[in-house]
Amino acid sequence: MSETAKPAPAPPRVEVAAIVQFITRALVSVNVPPEDAAQVAALMAESDARGGDAHGVFRLPQYVKQIQEGAVNARPDIRVVSERPGTALVDGDNGLGHLAMKRAAELAVEKARRCGVAWVGTRHGNHAGPAQLYPRMAAAQDMIGIYFCVGNANLVPPWGGTEALLSTNPIAIAVPGLRHPSIVLDMATTNAAFGKIRLKAQRNEPMPEGWMIDREGKPLTDPKRASEGFLLPIGGAKGYGLALMFGLLAGTLNGAAFGRDVVDYTVDSKTPSNTGQSMMAVDISAFADVTAFKQDVDEVWDEMKSSPTLPGFDEVRLPGERSENLYRERMASGVPLGAPLRKALDELADRLAIAKL
Amino acid sequence: MSETAKPAPAPPRVEVAAIVQFITRALVSVNVPPEDAAQVAALMAESDARGGDAHGVFRLPQYVKQIQEGAVNARPDIRVVSERPGTALVDGDNGLGHLAMKRAAELAVEKARRCGVAWVGTRHGNHAGPAQLYPRMAAAQDMIGIYFCVGNANLVPPWGGTEALLSTNPIAIAVPGLRHPSIVLDMATTNAAFGKIRLKAQRNEPMPEGWMIDREGKPLTDPKRASEGFLLPIGGAKGYGLALMFGLLAGTLNGAAFGRDVVDYTVDSKTPSNTGQSMMAVDISAFADVTAFKQDVDEVWDEMKSSPTLPGFDEVRLPGERSENLYRERMASGVPLGAPLRKALDELADRLAIAKL
């Protein structure tokens, strides 16, 4: 790098409300009912606002393609197929994944109010954005939310193996605080989430070592060659174990796809994915005074923050802290959208004959 | 190593029943009621049989010391302090940790039978052995068991920090199969569990790099210097996030210790630890036909096993497979107990004036 090299200019920002409207227009144009389109658009734009750039409007062209080519049902009849006081199994009728998951999260909160805890699974769902969206709905109701899902592309072999039978199967957990924001963990069980690799590919950036290996076990850093290698699970065999168990809990238990059944919707827009997710809500008031508990959570936040730091670290961060800071900033100032994504969305608008973003 | 170096002879084996009887004798001698002593002894010996060597009879001298010095109550009045149809909070009255957790697991299974899912927390508990014991109880009842706890020694700083505010806070999940054993994950959220480090110290073996770092961030491999350094969480910030969330779920939610409150019972035998654990049971029949589900779990097992392997791996393993194989072998042929452990137990027997193992 020469001394005169300048950083790339920051991409122009787009208001969150404009993103919501654009997604809604696009989905309505492919026959999604306006109310459903608005719900999905709000959750997708929330993802962008929270910094989940690989899970927001970035995915819109793919969702539209899935609807147009038959993998996704634009007008699903989402229903509860089995139920107990604290549980339900929701069939998403192969609609957009956000719809079944929003229903599942709302049902979990309602059931936990009565039972103290609830577990709601989905089958015949689809990609539903970043995991954190749904446990956050529980946290907003003074509950703890926990979510697992089966990822949509198998890129992880069982530990020691060479057949990619597992996805990045993530977990998200949200715990509300009082003065501080909710503590929200949202993590793939691999060192890198697949969405981040797709974003690297779109931005023409190399991946750091440790994200992927090739079929000989050597580091793979070209994101465009992702299909030739494997993602590395966190902690080796441990991350494999987590991905496997979350797959059993979110896929197998719900009668949804897991293992060889998983359909990679980024390469197959015709076959329904039968995505499975599981959502839990725990009513804090079943265990503690809610305000006292939230104060205790604030204390945990402060305690972690108070730790001295290692060289190279400015401060200790809490899970969800960065996402919350971005959310506040982007709700006020808009979401920066890079030129390649903007171009893809403009092309989508042309194809759908709708107003551009 | 010279060519004539011979492997150390395998330690002599001791029958599982003899371990149960020895632990029972020891606990009864320090005023634990015989029925409680037998329950704890059975769970501790199961740990040894399953290969959880750092969590079985190895811990007995410490438990005895805690009872003798006042940290643990030999005759607890364990009771449910709050309850909803699907939840309960169990107060362990500072008794041996296995007693409160066995009660919590049984209650979770009973409540899940009615609600489909249950969540039971403990407070004023103590170290309760390896995490897998309790979700296995649910799996034996055709349920899925999930367990989190707050570990008993803070050895992990928040990511980027240098104050050890977190323990290895583990998770265990058990899912029953039909032809195959249950798939059972039992893992610390650090690259190495603390029990393994204690065992390395007792065996005078160095730790591999990656388990711990010192306060300057350099690798630490001498297990006797463990108190000078930190355990490394799996996946860096991700393992920190998991340890933090499991601490909130098993400690803070239950009114149990977490963060600076945590008492390291291996160095303090006088202060009650107020250990917290959380146990969940999910009734499979609320979601699927139980036999069909277990067959699906078997298929997942077979699918993982069928993967070709990387160089250096003989086969792909399932979580819990090694533990199950050891269990069968050790129930038949006994548990190998190394000379240092045998010596510690003989000395304990002398101090307590009970028959040796």
C-alpha cells in the first residue's frame, strides 16, 4: 500500500423505512399478500439495521427467485399441527420462513405465560433471517428467548469426515436487561457463518485462514471456491457436536430436513427446503422478580465491562452490544448498502417492474 | 524415547459396585443419610464408568472435606420454592449437588409429560458431576434432555479481558436412539474442561497448547500453574458468549452464583458455593411418534458414520459414543484407577476410619 492510498468511500446510506417499502413492493409483485410482505420486510430490514448484512435485503433476490421458480409458496396456510400446553409444532406450508417463525415465536411467548416455559418447532419453513430476531421477541416480553435452526447449506463434515452433512446450525439466546440493552448471543457453530462468506464473495474479499479448509485439509481463502471446501466448526469436535444436536432439535424433532435431506436454496430455487427451527421462551417471572432479575443482568454486564483488557483490545464487549449500537445508529441514519448489492437490487427492480430502492 | 521404552502398565481395575460401596461408606461416615449417600455414590460411579474420570470418585476427597469444613450440608432439606405447570425452582439447601439435580431432572421429566416441555432450575446446589448424567435421565424416558450449569471455578475472562469472571460453563444434550445408543453431547465451553486440567496435574502430565494462556497471552502448559492463567473458550468470542449465556440461564435466573460470586470449592471448603444448574426435558411424543423419531435419530447416526474420513482419522464418532463404549466395558470389567488416585482414596479411608476400596 502506498502512503497516498485512500480508504474506499463509505457506501451511501438508505433509510430503513425505504428498505422496508422496497422489500414489500418486491414481494407483493410476486404474489405475496401485502400483510405478509410487510411482516417479512420489517424483519429483513431489522436484520440490516442490526448489522446482519448477510441476512437482510441482501437475500431478497434469492427469495424472489425461490417464489418464481416454485421452491417457496407465496401464499402459505401456516397452521399448528400438534400441541400441548407448553409446546406446538407449526407447519409453515413452505411460505417465506419469517412468517412461520414469527408465528412460532408469538406462540412460544403466549404458552410460556401460562406454563412458565414453551418450546415451539417449525417444519416446512424456509430461511428466516438472522437467528437473533426471534429470541429478541421473547426478551421484549420479559422472557428469555432461545432459538436453534438447521442452516440452509451443508458445508461442515462430521468431525474427522469429508462429507459435508451439516450446516452452520446456529443458536441465539436473548436475555433482557433494565438499564442496559438485552444481552443477545447469535452465533453459527462454525468459525465463520455462511452468510459472511457469501458477502466476502460479493465484495471480492478473501476470507481469513481458519474459516474454511479444502478437501485435503489445507486453508481455503477464496470465497468463490467455497463449494470446494468445508467450514471449520468452533472448537473442532465440540462445534460439530453443537451443530449435530441443534440439527436434531430443530430438524429431526420437527420432521424437517437434516443431513443429506438439506436443500441449498442458493443453488436450487425449485425444491422446497423443509427448513426446521425451534424456539423456546422462558417466563422470567416463573423464577424471579422480573425487575430484580433485569438488574442482576445489568450487573453481569457491568462486571464483564469492568475487566481489564488484553493488549490489542480497547474494551470487553457483551454479546449483542455491537448489534444494538448499529441498530440505534442505522435507525437514525440509514443502512450503508454497497455498490454491488445496490446494483443487484436495481436489476431486481427492473425485472419485477417495480420502483427502485 | 529409546526403542526399549515400554508403555506404563494399565492401572488395576476396580468393580463399579465396589466404587459405589466405598463412596457410600465415606459419605455415611460424615453424616450423609444412607439413602442420599447411595444416590450420590451411584451417580459418581456412573461418571467413572462413562469415562468422566475427573468427575467421579476422583472428587470424593474434596466433597468430604467440604462437608467436614462446613461448605456442604450433609443433611439438606431440598424443596421446590416456586412452580408453574412447566417450571420449578429447586433449592438444594446446600447439600451434595447430585441430590438437588436428580430431583430437578425427575421433576423436569414429570412436568414435561404434562406440558410437553419443562425447565427446572436449582439454587444452593453444589458440584453435581458430569453434565451428561442428568439429560441422560430424560433420554431414558423417551425425552430429550438439555442441561446447563455454572462451573465451580472462574478461569475464563470475558473475550479480550484479563479478569477470570467465567467458568467453563458446560452444556449437555441427550437425544435417544433406537438401535444405536443415545446421542449425548457433554462439553465445556472452553477448549479443555477444568476437570481435565486437574487430572493432568494429578498425573504430572503437561497440557497441550491451546488449553490455557498466561496473563500475557502466551501458551501455558504446566497444569500446576493453572491458577496463573486462563482457559481459552472455544471459537474465541463465541465460546465466551456461550459461557456467559449459560451462566445467566443456570446462575442468574435461579438466584445462584455467577461472575465474582462464584466460589472455587477446590480452594475454599468453608463457603457455600450456591451453585446453579438448569435442566430441560422435551417430550418427544409432543412432536412426533417416538419410535419413528428414534429411527430417524439412528439414521442420523448412520449417515454421520458413513462419511469418508480425513487422513489421520479411523472413523467419524458420534457425541456420547466413546462414553457409551466405555460404560459397557467398565460395567463388565471395572474402572481403571491410577496409583495417585488410589493412594488419595486409601488416605481418605484412613482419615475416615472406613474400609479401603
